[in-house]
Amino acid sequence: MPKRTHGYRYKSRKLLSKGPRERGPGGLSRLMYEYKEGDRVVIDIDPTYITNAPHRRYQGRVGLVVGRQGAAYIVLVEVGSKVKKLVVPPEHLVPFRG
């Protein structure tokens, strides 16, 4: 029996694919939204831009914006008892409504 791979996109077919009516890049409002330090955001992976997407374990997590790095944002996300620092471009972020 061949050895299975456990790569970066392992077990993510449903998460990293779009339905027939969702294909193509999303609207401009998602890219043009400006986040400030202290804003809470939800990490929502957009399968259109998969080369710079965060790991699938962070899908749906709520984080805190602490700064910028180029065009991307630095987001602190709590995973278990640890706080992770992610560099996430705006196409994978949604404002937190809660």
C-alpha cells in the first residue's frame, strides 16, 4: 500500500473549492476594506487566491489585527493555549460582526 501524503492542502477539497455560481474573484469591497489596529477579523479563505492563503486550520478563526506587513495584515489568533501570529492578505479577511 502506498504511503499517503499529508501536504499543506490535505483534506481540504470542500474548503478550498468554490461552487459553480461562486467562481471567479469576489467583489472589490472585500479587498478595499481597511482594517485598523485593534479590529477583530474572521479568517475566511478565498480559494481564488490560494498561493497566499493561511493554513486551513485557521479557517473561521477570529483574530486581532496588530499591524501591517506590506499589503497584508498581521493577525493574532488563539489556537488552544497558544497565540499565533499570521500574515494574512485582505482577500482572506472578513470584518467580525459580533
